[in-house]
Amino acid sequence: MTTIHIIDDDIHLGDALGRNIARQLGWQVVNWSSGDAFLARFESLSPAIVLVDHHMPGKSGVDVLAAIEGDARFVAVLMTGAADIRIAVSAFKSGALNLIEKPFETADLIALLETAEARLAAARPRLEAQRQIGRLSPRERDVLDGMLRGQANKVIAIELGISPRTIEVYRAALMSKLQANSVADVMQLAFVAGIVPEFEHDRAAVG
């Protein structure tokens, strides 16, 4: 089920929006009375849509957007009662999918949220791949990095200052955690997670 976080210091409006969204889209709704409250917890949250008001005490909507910018777990829409070019530019620079000006038609908001849901769904394979790789221990991740560079076990062992036999143990463990049957499976997972391009860039820079 899709989750939406509604961040608005107008508690009554936030509750009304939440009930409407839950009724029309069947989503799980979490209401927050301030950007500060949301940001104090966002690092532990699962992927979701964020509908945030701009004008709030403490952290503004754009401040919230800036804090979660680049985090693929969230797709955000900014609400504002007084939209202007400066706010719009700041919102889009901070990664907002779109903004909507109060008062708005429910149909317009629902259309925006459905677009946000599609964007979130498209990001799920990358998030799942990142979650799998995030289960690796620091040393297993070091071995994975060597594998992604195309290094043999002996080379990885020299770089890490451990024996090739130990590298084999770490390699077997990471293959199991990633549910990979081959190096090709590992490479594909790393590509989906967005890791492989970093190493391709490193190789290009060296060349």
C-alpha cells in the first residue's frame, strides 16, 4: 500500500486532506504538524509520497524538500498559499515533482498524487537493490567494490591486506546475501542500485 506523509501546521486541513486521500486512493496517511517533526524521523521511514505545505513555523516546505533531496525513497509535492517564481524555482531545484497552490481542486491534487505514485513505483527496483546491498558488512562491501572493478581475488586481497582465502569467504557470503548465482547477477544488481556507473566513471577518469 502506498503511504503519503502530509506535512502541514494547519492540523484540520491536514486531517481533511488525509481523509479525502484515504477515501479516494486507499493510501495509508501519516500527518505531521511541522517540517521539524517530519525531519526528526524521516531517515527511518519507508518509501512514500510527501505532500508538504511551504509556509510553516520552523522548517518551511522548501527546507523539507532540500533535506530529502536525492533520497529516492520520497517523491514530494509542495503546497503553497502564495506561489511565486522564487518559491517555484526553489521547490524544483530541491527535487519537488510539482507544486500546487491553495485553494486547489481535489481532482487536481489527486492527479498530481497519482503521478507521484507512478514515479515512486518506478524507483522501487533501485530501492530494493540498494536495500539488499545495504545488508552487506563493511568488509563484504569492500570485496563487492573490488568485484565491480573487475579485480581478481588476489588483487582485492592485496588491497585489503588479507588473504585470498578470506576474500573467497567474504565473496561467498555476499553472493548469498545478494541471492546471486553469478558475477553477472551481482553486476546487474549493482547497476540497478546505481553503483556500477560510479566505477565506470572512475575507470574512464583513469583512462
